[in-house]
Amino acid sequence: MGGPIHSLLATEHRHLEQTLREATADRERIDPEKYARFRAGLLRHIATEEKILIPAAKAASESILPLARKIRTQHGAITALLAPPPSPTILRALRKILEDHDALEEMRGGLYERCEGLIRGRADEVLDRLRAAPEVPVSPHAHAPEVIDSVRRILARAGYDLASFETAGWHLLPGETTRPTPPDE
């Protein structure tokens, strides 16, 4: 379906999904090292799209802007979910938004296909830049209670309600890091 850029970035999605599965495989606790790898990898992936792919496509045609705005709003929601420590609610929200987001990027006519069409003559150069992109600095998790309020607002802008990801008996608590997994996960 897609070209080499689509292939590279979709492969990164699968790798990130696997890393998240591994980080949350223990039903009693999140593996902090694997989750940190997932978090750093996801932030790098978002940065490559924001700083390399989308600007390259925009330079070719501003027709990408409506889709790029939606992608950037979702990137904001995903990034916000990475700020607090992971909790059952945060992880459910993150999984759902990533599922929706990855589909929007990978589907026929999605971000990757449209960008590749726009940068056809520069695809190799953009691909090289995507591959060479450095890791991004990752801040420690934010534990302040107001962080959750900020996450709620950012998710609402992207069309999501954080409360909808809570399950009976599991409410978002700042600093919540262990998670006996409810049956629906």
C-alpha cells in the first residue's frame, strides 16, 4: 500500500506496540524500564513526524494542513498521557488514542500515503532524515495533581474524555504505578 516512509513509520508503530505490551505484561506491575523505552521511542517517533515528515509535505503543498492539524492534536493528547506516571486509566486511554491515531496515519489516504505523494521527489532524503533522527530528551513523570487536569483538557481538545477510560474501582490517582489488571484489559 505505501512506500518506504510508510513502511518505516508503520514498522515503528508495531515496535512501539510490542514494547508497550512487554512493559505491561506483568498483571501486577508495570515494568518501569520497558515503559521508559516505550515512552522515549514514542516521543522520538512523534518528533520525527512533527519536525521532518509534516514540514516536508507542507513545503510541497499546504493541502496537508487539515490532516496535519488533526494529527498534531492527537500527538498533543498522546504526549500529555506520557507526562504522568502510567496507571490503568492512562494506559487504556493511551492504547485507544494510539489505535485511532495509527489508523489515521497508516490507512489508505492517511498521513503517510499523502505525505509520500507530496514529497515524491524528496522521499529518499526525507527517509534518511527520519532514520537519522536523534532520541529526544525525556522528562521525568510529572506527579503534581494539576497534571491530570491538564491531561483532561488536552484530551478533550482531541475529542476524548479521560473519565471514559476509568473502570469501576479504578480511578486515576497521581502516582499510581501498580495495576492489578481489571478483566477488560
